[in-house]
Amino acid sequence: MSIITNVEFIDNIKIKKNKLEDYFMGYKIITTDDTFDFLEITDTSDNQIPDGKFACISFLITNSLLCCEEFGIDVICPENKNCDSLIGSTINSIKHGKINEECLTKISKYLDNLNSCVIDMDTSNGTFKFVMHNLDNGYYPHTYYFSFNKFFESGSLGYYG
């Protein structure tokens, strides 16, 4: 079982993957699993990933503002909880979620499957929805990364991505 030991919002982190690099923002979650995250991360600040055995769950999106867009990662927490409520909780499952009325109300009524990616993390403290989104005018997609243990996914958020 994975127990969450740290949750950190990171900004302006440089990621290299397959000879490509870009700057990202997002959440880094450290757990007690005996596995390693396989993203090569070079942080531009002093926020280095700790040495030792850990698993890093990453929810990241490119953070360069181009024009006429609103992008980011929002976390919809269970009632009376916040991101700090994840620390010490056990992860039951992580899976793709769906845009629901709560997402449309708390983030934007313009969310859809082309401009957002929802990941549900079910824990002993409830289900936390990580919503990576890019509300653009059709010309400025943003790349997202989601990784957990040996699973890795990336995609483009935006209508022309």
C-alpha cells in the first residue's frame, strides 16, 4: 500500500524526456512505495527530489503563457479537506476521472475532454480530483504529464493540440 508522505506544488521545473525539455508546473506527491519515478527532472530552484527509495506521482502541465489562455492544475478536494489532507493517507486507486458538474462549477463551465484531463486519486481521506486544463483560443495547446510508478502518460490539452 502506498502512503503519501509529502505533497508539494512545484513551479518552473525543467523536465527532459526523450531529448525534449520544457518548463512545467504542477504537483509532486511522494509515497512510501519501493519504486522510482522515471522522469529525468532537473529543477531550476532548490527543490531537489530526495535520494532514496520513493515513488513520485506527478501531475504537470507546461507553464508558459502564450496568449489569450487560462491553464493550470486545480485540485478538487473532498468536503472540509485540502491538499495537506493527502499526507498520511493511503492510496486506494488512481484512475482517469470524468469532467462532472463539480469541475464545471469550481473550475470553469468551459471544460471538456479536449481541453482537460482529470485524474481521480481515491485515498483513505476521500477522492481528490486533479484537473489539468487549458482554456485557449484554439492556437496554444499545453502538454501535460502524469506519472505514477511505471505508468506514464502525456498529451496535449487544447483544441489544436
